[in-house]
Amino acid sequence: MREILLSALGAAFTAWAILVAAMSLFQSSFIFFPSREIIATPTQAGLVYEPIEVRAEDGVRLSGWYVPAAEARLTVLFLHGNAGNISHRLMALHALHSLELAVLILDYRGYGESSGSPSEQGTYRDALAAWEYLTRTLGIAADRIVLFGESLGGAVATWLATREHPAGLILESSFTTMRELAGHFYPFFPARWLLRVDYPTIERLSRVRCPVLVIHSPDDEIVPFEHGERLFAAAPGHKQFVKRQGGHNDAFLAGTEVLLAGIERFITSIQDDGPAGSRGPGQRLGSRPGKSMSQRDR
């Protein structure tokens, strides 16, 4: 009996060690889930758009779409999450356009029709290339651009906001750090210690000086709601929080009235308050009576 138990424990440990080694060696496969196939274009969503191609600083070719608005209130740089590609974000494009916002959405390297392979540093370079396309090629002023980061894109958008001076930063279903999220998903593995990918969103967010909108759902099955609350707490200055409905990937599918009302309020506050950096202290978008920190939507 003792030999059987030891044999079973040995087999379990061997399997655990193999999984740990696989996680260490092939960790990009646990983080990035790109899709190459473009399943639709903004035309299918009733939007006029311009296909664009830009080069990152290391020469990687990046593909994206620019959706103009007749009299755009502001321009949104949309940085998507770790799965799929830009063609899976048509509902987001349509919703943002309905708020009279122009939108630039770009696929990271390795996604859609962009060349290369995904990496943390690569996503930063790609976001910077998109920013420079807006500011240099299209001539849009920095204080007319809002960064919208979806999930992993929130980490990328936060990095960009510490480097540039956008009008605002929107974090939708984003995490505090990739290591903390990995620890949540793999509690029995030393994931947070093995990861070379970090995405330290919460530390960088404390250095952001533009207004911040955090959007998160209590029903998020991938990034716990606590991550959104901690990001909101870390954001300095002018900030708002929208508690949306639905799961992680349902932002523009479930409870869109609440979501769009929150984004509209945030955009209006940016326009009313003037250039980034001139805002007063933050608020919380509150649905709970008695909350004194800003507004919070259900």
C-alpha cells in the first residue's frame, strides 16, 4: 500500500513538474490567443472606415481600421484584449461611433493581418505606432485622443498614458498585474514567479495624470471584479467607475445602456473640463447610497 501511495505521489509530482515546465517554456501560449482570420469589417456594422497600415519602431507591419466621425467630439484609440482580432470588436466600434467618437483600432503583431508574433514589449511598440499615426499622420492633438483599453489592452493603454498625454484613459475589464491574474487562474502552480510577462497596470496607473474611467462587471469570470476596484483606487485625480453587467466578453452585449451612459458622462466631463491635467479631484460613479467618492453605475 505504501509503495502504491508513493508511486501515485511520484506520478502526480512528475505531471505537476511537466506542467510547470510547459508554462515556463511556452508561456506566450497561455497569455496571447491571436486569430488571423478577419471575419467581418466595419462595413457589416454600417460604418464607413479606412483600412490602415503602420510600422512599429522595429519594422513590424501592423494592420488596423480608422472609423471617422462627421464631427468627432474626440478620437478613441482602441487597444483590444488578448484574444481574437479587430474584427471581433465591431459592436464596440459601432457603440463608440454612436457617441460621435472617431475610432482607431489596430491589431497587435501576430493578430489579424499584422505581421510578427505577440509579446509584451511588442504590444507597447504597437500601441505607440498607433498613437503616432493619430498624432503625426492624421495630425490629431494629444488632448483630443482618449485611450480605451479592453482587458489586456488596458495594461497597454496605461503604459501609453504614462508616456504620452491623452485626454483620458478608459480601462474596461482590466487586471492589476498579469502575475496576480495568473496566480488567480493557476493557484497550485508558481505562475506568478515563472512569468516573464508582467503588465504592471496598477503601478503605472498611479503615475497617470489624465482622467480615468474604470469599467468592470461583478460577473466577470476571467478578471475578478476586485481588480477593477483596486485599479480605481490606484488612479489619482479625476476618475469615474462604471459597474457594468455581463461576463468578461459581454461589455457591448449586455447592459449597454449603463455602459454607454457611463462612457458618455466621462467624455462629456473631459470636454467640459478642458485639457488633460486641469481637472480637479476624482469622483466615483456610484449606485450605492451614501458613497461620497464619485458616481457608480449599475
